[in-house]
Amino acid sequence: MEFALNVFYLKCQYSLCTLGYLFIVLFFNGGYKILGDIYYAIH
């Protein structure tokens, strides 16, 4: 099971999974304020 998870992680490491993880981390670290400002600036 651990091996499968490691392979899955390696395959996702350089894909959108990393971007999604970073987005979630930024979101829960207050990054949502910056993203909100950008969103309202664009719209």
C-alpha cells in the first residue's frame, strides 16, 4: 500500500496535484485574501 502511494505521489509531484496542494495550503494560510483581491480585480 505504501509503495502504491509513493508511486502515486511521484506521478503527481510534477503535475496539477502539486498546484492543487499549493492552492489548498495557500488558501488555508490566508492566501484566499490575495486570491480574492485578484478575483475582484479581474472581475
